[in-house]
Amino acid sequence: MGSDALQNLPVSQRVNALVKALNGAQRTNEALARCTDGEAMLDVLLDASARLGLGLTRDQLAQTPPIRDWVWWKNKDALLTIGDNRPRYQQDGDQGRDGDEPRRRFLGLF
């Protein structure tokens, strides 16, 4: 599959291809481990994406699991936020909730 064909794949498939390529890539994994924060990780991952011809952008990497979660972890961001008790990936775009419908309360606690 050529790089043009790879760049036409959906973002999630390109991210999955990047993650699979990182498996066993010792130098890249060592570089990721040395990163001091999520931004530095994104720099390494952008370089790897470019070398593989995946054409991923910084925003795509920062917003697509599992890389998004790796960045959160490296930045020590909480996976849960107080008030919603939902993993952050479920908070994106209020998945599963109708925007006009108020949140249900459980015994007046939430």
C-alpha cells in the first residue's frame, strides 16, 4: 500500500497503523520514554507518522485514542474529571447524551 493510499484511510486506521508500527521499534520507543511531556511525545509521533507516510497531523494524534490517552498519561492529566465520573474518552462530544436533555440526577447526588 503506497503512502497516498495510506493517507486516504480514516484517521483512526492511520493511528492504529502507527501504533502497530511502534511495536518493536526500539529507537522510537526509547525516544518516547525520554519525552518529558505529551508535546514532546507528539513531536516523536509526528516524525514517525511522516516516515511511514501516514500524514497524521498533531491535532489528529492528540485527539485519537490510544495516542490521545498516552499524551494525557504523560502529562499526568486525570482520566476522570470530578462531576461526571466518566472516562475522558466518553466525555468527548457528550457521546450518548442528547444535548437538550438535562442530566439525570441519582438521589440528588449528581
